[in-house]
Amino acid sequence: MAADESTKASAPSSSPSPSPPAPTSGSPAKSAVSISVVMPLYQGGAYLDRVLPPLQRARADGRVLEVLVVDDGSRDDGPAKCKEAGFPVLSSGGRRGPGEARNVGARAAKGDVVLFVDSDVVLHEDAPQKVAAHFAARSDLVALFGAYDERPAAPGIVSRYRNLLHHFVHASHAGEASTFWAGCGAVRREAFAKVGGFDGSRYAEPSIEDIELGGRLRRGGGRILLDPTIQGTHLKRWTFWNMLETDVLRRALPWGRLLQQPGHAGDVLNVTAAERAKALLAGLFFLALFTAAIGIEPRVSLAVAAASLVLAIVASRRFYAFVLRAAGLPTAIAAVFLHQLYFVYGAATYVWCVVEAKLGRKE
């Protein structure tokens, strides 16, 4: 399956969302758990007019101790905008990838907790308090992460589908997690340093560096929490082709390979048994369409395709109903077919990785 938590959906969990202790009333106060925000930056200048103000307010009123921006070789005006906003801008030393950029920021951070926020995510005002409350309440917690909200900024069916799917998957899996997401995720600084941070040499481009880090944190005995009420608005615009490239080359392929290694659990988020069954339905749907198109028992093939699609809609009905409410009928209809396609290329990539491992090929 593809390796992005934001790209598979299942029925929402019956367990309630984790709730941190309620903040006190009145003006935000400095938390007993200090938070350093670290934001990797590469060609993100177009987003910063929306991204920076909430971070400025959080620093000004003490909800976060500091905001550290790490420039990863930008050629636009992003670093200058961050300096104008009053944030220190560190350098990763060139284009080394978001993982290594986050490592640079974490090494310079002074807070008890490092909150990673991507440069295309507008952090919600209450996020720092929720992060601090969780870590203050649980000494066994080494990391937590949130979700995109239900209001993605970029127009277009593909962008809405992709971002709403991410929100739905995270909202459906609230509670204990065995993975990590760095778009809006926090780690205790000492635990992060103990496991060596992100593997920047292995993942020199945006990939599954956060998922791999989550696995090492868990194997080190730490607990990870997914609280989907900790949110940010995603500003990135997805097209069909950059979604396909990201899903296959930067997510599914490296994660499929990671899952072939000892100690990496596969039954998490979007590689559960239920999701594999949905992938089979999607594969049957497209196979039946193909056989109909080449003239093999066209009536039977079309009947099979229709039946497969109906079953697929029923299986993911809560997600499609959610998209319908959030984005309207055209996006919901498109989501049905985009979702089937995603299941197929995600599953095909995973099978490729299994075969590759069986043949003894190296990454």
C-alpha cells in the first residue's frame, strides 16, 4: 500500500479522540512544558503570509518558547520573509531534504518538546496548548501528531480529495499510534536526540522520514499519540500528476521497502487488512473494465465492474459521505474514482516491493 497516512481511509474508530487536559480560561499562559517550533523551509515563500502570523502570536504570548526556521536551500524570498517576521533562520547547508533540515533545528532548539510544522501548514491557534497539555499529562509520551483540518486552502478536486482524505484517515485513527507525521507533529527533544533524529542521509527528499522515525521511537519503548484535534490548514495545491509521483515514488515505494524489513509493523493506518480488501475491490473494478474494453464477455465484465464499484463505495461510505458534506457532490463523485485508482497503484507498488524483497534485491 502507499505510504502516506493521508492517502487511505477506513471507517472511523469507535474509540473517542484523545483529549488533553482543558486549558485554563483567560489569556494564554506559558506552559510548564516548553515548546520549540521547528519549520523546514524550501521554496515556501508564497505560503508564508498565512503561515507566519499564528507562529508570531504563539511566540509573543508564550505558548511557544521559540520558532526556528531552517532554510534548505531556498531560492525564493521565503528566508527573507521569516527574518522580517523576527524568526532566526538557520541553514541546513544546502538542499539536504526536510529530514535533515528538521535535525538542524532540533539540535538548536531549547524547548522540552520540538513541534515540527511544515512551511505550507497554518497552525491552529490552540495547537501549542494541546501539545503541551498532552506531554505534561503523560511522562511515557515521546511523540504525538495531529492532522490537516477540513478546510484545505487550495481549490480543485484533486487537492480537496487529497487533503480531506488525510484529515479523515487521521480522525479515524485517534489514539495510540505506531507511526509519526512531521507536518504537524511533536517529539520530546531528548527522545528525538536519543534515537538520532530523522535519517537525513537515507531520505534526502521529502519521503517517509517521519514514518521511519516513528518506528524507531516505538522500538525504543516510547508511546506515540495521534490527536486529530491538533490541526493545521494545508495550503499546498495538488495536481493529479504530482499526487501520483508523491504517492508512488516518495511514499509507497520507500514504505513498501521499509515494511519488508524486520521489526516494521504493517497493520497501521493505511495498510490494515480492511484497506487491503478495498484494494482488491479496486483492482477487480479496473480489471473488469479492461476486459470489457477488449471485448471479453463485455456484459459480464461490466456487471462485475458495477458490482465491485458498489461494494467499494459501501466499504468506504463514511469517507465519501464526509467528502460530500465537506466539498460537494462533484468532488465526492471524483473521490470515488480517484480513491479506487489510488488503491490500485498503492497495492501494485507494495506487491512490487514484496517481490523485490523475495528476489533479494537491495534498495
